[in-house]
Amino acid sequence: MNGPGFTGGEREPPPLTPAEAEADAAGFAAARARDAALILPLFGALLFLPPLVGVFATDARLLGVPLIVVWLFAAWGLLIVLAWRLSRRLARILAEADGGGG
């Protein structure tokens, strides 16, 4: 019978020890950082695609500067800040992995 409480005869895994839970969390954080490192260039490419940039290609000005120029430099600056934060995060994760292994 495949009722709501049926597990197919499999036992539940034992609970993790605090050390195992910490290692699991560290592995999850490292995987998230690697995923972010893969997604950031794609996000950057999307910011500069013509359909999105075209939204700002108007005669509007911000403090005398065309809005498209403001958009391009703001997007560029955002990518630089995100890449800097991500690189620091990855460096910290790698340092913890190296320090925790010895």
C-alpha cells in the first residue's frame, strides 16, 4: 500500500552531527557562490542587450547627461561591485576550505 505514511521500507537517515551539519552548510554556501559566479556574466550580458538598453534610449536627461549614458555606466558599476563582492566571497570560502582541511 502506498499510503501517506508509507516509506517503502526505507529508514530515515540518522540526524547529522553538528560537525556534519556545518560541513554540509559550508558545501551549500560554496555551491551557491559557484552558481553565482556562473550567472553573473550572463546577467551582465542581459543588462547590455539592445531591448533593455533601448528602454533608456530617449531624449531624457539626468543632470544634463543622456539617460542611456547614465544606464550604461550604472549597469557597468553594478557589475563591478557584484563581481568584487562575489570574488571576496569565493576567496573566503576557498580559504575556509583550505584551512579546514589541514
